[in-house]
Amino acid sequence: MNDSPGWASPGSPSPEPRPSGTPGKDDEGAQGDGTERTTSEETPRPTADDRPRNWAADQPPAAPQGWTLGAQGEGPRLRRGRGPVPRQHPGRASGPAGGWGAAPTPGPGPARGWNSGWAPPPPAAKPGVIPLRPLGVGEILDGSVSAMRAHWRTALGISLAVAVLTELVSVITLRFWFGDTSELEALANNDNPTSEDLNNALSGTLGTVGVTGVVGMLGSVIATALLTVVVSRAVLGRQVTLGEAWRDARPQLLRLFGLLILIPLLVCLVLTACLLPGILVAVAGSVGPAVLLLFFGLLGGIALTAWVWVQLCLAPPALMLEKQGLFASMRRSVKLVRGSWWRILGIQLLALLLVIAISLVVSVPATAISALVSGGDTLTDPAAATGWTSLIISGIGSVLASTVSLPLSAGITALLYLDQRIRREALDLELARAAGVPGFEHQAPGPSAPGS
């Protein structure tokens, strides 16, 4: 006799009672101790035709007639000579066999008896900075910070080196190319400037912005490539050195540079196309319709540029971790974003707000200190803004802000890419196999896991 409560197949017929006095299996087993027991035959097991679909072939035996589950702490009890007792245990639904054959169902109040509650699912494996399952927004942010903390030497070393190089070029360019502010001062004092005056005054500004923009783009490409590799290793719980990250990222740097130029170019083209009707009407001389067209064109351009940006935001990690080409990584990003556009937009906007907040926290005190030390208003006085003291203090603030914001931004984008692949392609199983999680070592390998 099985002493543990089992599961009865719903819909199985109840057995017919045996005539009184006919010895049964329980009566034969009780002859040795002199105790007279009157029970019925055990309910036969359900056949394959009786079992519902998706039930296993090997089922526990059904409850014998005459047994019932006692109150809490009593255990099973046998009613002598009375047949089956229709008493039910709290929290259990009655089945065709009753008593022990009833299947547990959740109900109000505390759990009672045996197996009356439902056990929670086991936690997901977490070999690195994130659990290997679909992630929430807080887990993506926490995973980015945890990756930066777990690999702080490599992550902060990369971002610090990139920030120092870009700010050094920016400071030197601003000082020696934009240091002469006489043309700007002449333009400010001239009420009727000519086109030549405008060209002379703005050429230096545009040249400085162009040089610093190109250098900043190169620095962003290198930082994104190296930090994406660092985050992918942190997910697997592996250490990575600066040399290893450079060796993994170096073959993809040229493609990543082209990608980070092509995406802003597409965004600018979309915005220009939306503003073009208003510009053409303004050139034709119709001011009122031109203003209206420009207003609605600007609204439509912002919406379309946001759509394009979100569609392509996962292309850099796809290019780095899947070793794909330029256009293949863009198509890959569009495929991963499909169906999750609003969620990805919200997470990316949250990451952008965090980066802006970090920059403001560092840059505002640096600007105030620079104005106090230089003795002028760096916002309105070009001479004070391009002095060595102001440039050095502002550069230090920018370096500190970039050192923190670059790993945070790159980590959020990389984890968002991994989360989308976990949701769509069950990448968590492959990541667990690559990380050596027990129980996954001998599974058939699928697509290569990032960082494996």
C-alpha cells in the first residue's frame, strides 16, 4: 500500500462494492494481527484510454475505498465497516475517487496537509552580473552598474583613456584654433555684418566643432567596442583584460565606425526630408504657410527620427558580438526591436537621462569653479571660455563625466541586446552552457553565445 497521497485520473469510474464477507487483499494482510478490517477493493489504475491528454503513462495508484485524509496532524485513518467516508481535506478538491485521490488546488488561507501548496519556480542561473532569463528595466540598469563594478579596472581604464584623449584634442583645438576671438567680437559689435564677416567669424567655430566631433566619434567607437566586449564577458562571469578586449574588438572597429557615421546620417536625412517642404515654401516667399509647414515638419521629423534611432540602436552590439557586417547588423537590430519598440525607447530614454544627469552633476560645479578662477563669465565671454584655466577645469569635469557615463551607456545597450535575444531566441540556454552552469554542459550547442 502506498502511504503517500497520489493523483487520481479525473473521470475514472468508482469501483463496485464487494459483497460482505468476501475476503480481499486487505483482509488477507490483516489476518496475522487479529484485527478485522472491512474495506473494498482498490480502484483499478486508469488505462491509456481513460487518462486525459498529456498525462504520463506511469501514474500513482488510486486511493482505496474506505480511506480518507484526516485533519491536520492526524494522517490517514481507516473507517472500520463503514465504507468510504466523503470527508474532504481543506484546500483539496474532491475527485472521482475522493480522499487521497483528490488533486490539490490553491485556495484561500494557509496551506494544510500534504502537498497542499504550490512550490515557486527555481531561480534562474546567474553566473555573472544578470540572471539568465528575460530582464526587467531595473535589472538592466543594475547589470550595467554591476558590470562596471566587477570589471572596474578594465571598464574605467577604457573610458578614462578615451575621455582623456578626446578632451586633450578638444582643449588644444579650442585654444589654438578658436583662441583668437577678435572676429567674433567684431561681429557682435557690427549691427550690419556682411556675408564675409559672417564667414570669417563662423569658419573657426565650424572647424573646431568638426575636429572635436570627429575625435569624439572615434573615441565613442573605441569605447563602445571595448566596453561591449567587457559586458559580454561579465554576463558569463568571466574576467577580461584590456588586451583581450582589444584583440576581440579590433577586427570590427572599422565597421563600427562606419555604422556610427551611417546611423546619424540617416537620422539627419529623415529630419531634413520632413523639413524640406517648409524650407522650399519659405524660399518661395510665403512666410505664413512656411511657418506652418516647418512646425508640422519638425513634429513629424522628431517622430520619424526617434523611430529610426530605436530601430537601429541595437546594431552596434549586434555587429560586435555576432561579428556581422555593416548592413547585416542594421537588419539584425530591426528584427530584434520588432514588437518591442516602445519598451526599448523607454529604456534608451532612461539611459539618456542618466547620462545627462551625470554630466550635469559634474559639469555644473566645473563651470562654476572655472568662472571663479578665471575671473569672467565663461558662458558669455569668449576670451574667458578659451583661456587655459577655464579649458583645463572644464576638461577635467568632462573627463570625469565621460569616465562614468560611457560604461553605463554601453552596458545598458549591450544588456538590452542580450535581453531581446533571450526573449526571442532563448539565448539564456546558450549563455548557461557557455558559462558552464551545471545541467547545461552536455546540451547541443546552438548559436555561439556572446563572449564565449
